[in-house]
Amino acid sequence: MDMRIFDLKDLAIGEKGRVTGFSKQGRAYRKRLLAMGLTTGTEFSIVRFAPLGDPVEIALRGFSLTLRKNEADILSIEKV
């Protein structure tokens, strides 16, 4: 397991990650992401990226979630 901190865009389709936290400048989206189930420790996998990279679809907790680039950028993740 790689313990470095990554951005969501650093993962490829099919790779898995775990949420390790949120960036400080993303306070506006933090509550929204928490409400969608992206809490610290949550594991997910990359399903697909839109052709221009925005949005990205991830699978977590038995459902799919689509995140815009500005929402995804505040997540700190590690590869699983």
C-alpha cells in the first residue's frame, strides 16, 4: 500500500483509494462531501472520467457518485 497523499485525478480507472482528509481551502464543499458519504476512511474505486476529465464517477458504499473537478480537488486520498 502506498501511503503518499494523492488527488483523485492521480488514480486510473479501476484503481482504489481511501479518503484521508480534506484540504483547508475546500470548506465550502466539505459538508456536502461528508453528506454524500465521503468520510475519512471511506474506500472507493474509480469508475470513469468524462472525456475532458470533469466530472469523475466513483463507486463507494454500494452506489455511484459523480464529482465535479472542484469538489474532487479538495479530497486527500491514498491508494489502496
